[in-house]
Amino acid sequence: MIRSVVRGNGAALPRRIMKNADFEGMVETSDEWIVQRTGIRQRHVAADDETTASLGEAAARAALDSAGMTSADIDLIILATSTPNNTFPATAVEIQNQLGMHHGFAFDMQAVCSGFVYAVATADLYIRGGLAKRVLVIGSETFSRILDWNDRSTCVLFGDGAGALVLEAEGGAGAITDRGVLAASLRSDGVHKDKLFVDGGPSTTGTVGHLRMEGREVFKHAVGMITDVIEATFGEAGITAEDLDWFVPHQANKRIIDASAKKLGIAEQKVVVTVDLHGNTSAASVPLALSVAVADGRIKKGDLVLLEAMGGGFTWGAVLLRW
């Protein structure tokens, strides 16, 4: 069996850090209010010269360095983003060019906060199908560009950043002990569109628009949906929560993370939490959290790692892999 094995990872963050206190003169809020409800303490915000493409390129270069590879070794780039540099072409091809890669192919994937999980599952299919041997999977966002900075219910929640993985084909035995992607479950349901969306677009308003969210509704659905795909992934792999070494969830809200882990029976010490550092970075959330846990030595070669995310649409999904 062909497995998609992680060879390297990387991350990139904008220079500017906004603390919760920085919002107190902008909207009616406080550090205490934000921390209590979300667990967020700070987030990075892109400057004019920092874009989804530039952050994605930096994360990609870090992942390639980590893998001991160059862009010449890559067959495919999949960029998960909801904030592309342009309506078209895909920002992935811009990153491809910036990396000096003029072979292979590249495309964007839009599944909002679930984008990176969708992209990893998609890369795995390309690798197992023989259309690519090495894939650069990137999640990069500049959500600060689509925020309404007068809306205290959303502007304090999101941040900018990028993360990346290099996946490579490797032979496996078809067992749970194999390294690489082992199982995945993806879902979506457009009936929930109006609960989390951007109120603009080329075909409707001809504008970029701003992010709009019904926070209570999102919270109400999140834990159940997350549990659904994770249990499906566990079933496919034939494991239980006790078998996991690490749970790397989408970093949107500490209360959602805690409630999901508790419902699934995942021990608190196995949960990677970086929402306090980055806020919600949408498709960049999971790879940024991975980069922190790899850098500080928590995630090691051979560890069983569960990735999970939920985003606007709604979309939601989980990927199980052995590092």
C-alpha cells in the first residue's frame, strides 16, 4: 500500500502582534472578556507587504528545508485558503512561481477553516492514485483583510498566518503501524451557510465583503459535527481515543476544543492548543498548531496524530496520520 508520509513542516507569521488590550480602544471589549469566551490572548496581523502568497511561500520554504528538499522535488502544490491574493489565478500558482517551480501543477482549495484538512486528504488521494509523488500542502490566510473592525463579535477572533507540510509517497504494510495518512473523513452541509459567511463576492456584490458569524449557532453545532467525523475516522482506522498520541484541532475557540476532547474521551494532556497565540487563522490553524508542537518536541516520529477542523459552509473533517 502507498502511504503519504510527512517529510517536513513549516510555518510563517506576520510581524505584527495584536494583544487583546489593543482592541479596547477600538470596540467595546476587554482582555478578560475575550480570554474567558475564546481563550485567545493575541493574534498576528498582516502588514500591507504581507499577503496570503508571501506568507504561504515562507511556510513552504520552511517545510521544504525541514524535509531536506527543494521545489524541484515537488510535483503538486495544494493551497488551502479563503483569502486568495486574487480572484484568479489561484494563489497556489503564484507561490509555485515564487518558489521557482515551473513544472508539475498547483491549485487552491476552498473549504474555509477545514481547508487544510481537506487539502491533506486530497493530497493523499493524488499520491495514492499515482498522479504525484511529493506534494506541498499549504494553509495560508490573511483574514484581517475581510474583517469588519467595528464588529466586536468577529474582529477579536481571527488572525493571519501560514503553515505547510511536505507529503511523500512511501510503501506501507496497510497496517495502523504504517507512517503517513491512515484515515480521513470529510463532510459539508450548505444548509448552514448563513451562520458563517462573507457578505460579498465577485458574482453577487462585486466586492470582497466582510466576515459575518452567528457565534452561538456555530458553537451549538461544532462539538457534534467534530465528534461525528472523528468517530468515523476512528472507525475506519480501527482505533479508539486512547490510542492517540496527539489531537491537533482547529484553533477557533478553547471552549469548543475542550468540549470536543471531553466528549471523545481524549485526555487533556494530548490536546495541542495554540489558540491563545494565533487566534483563529482558518486554514492556517492546524498546520500552525502542528508546527508549534513539532518545534517544542511534543510531536515525534512515529506518533499517532489526529487533525480536525470545522469551517463555514459548514464544512468539517478529520485526518489521522502517523508522524
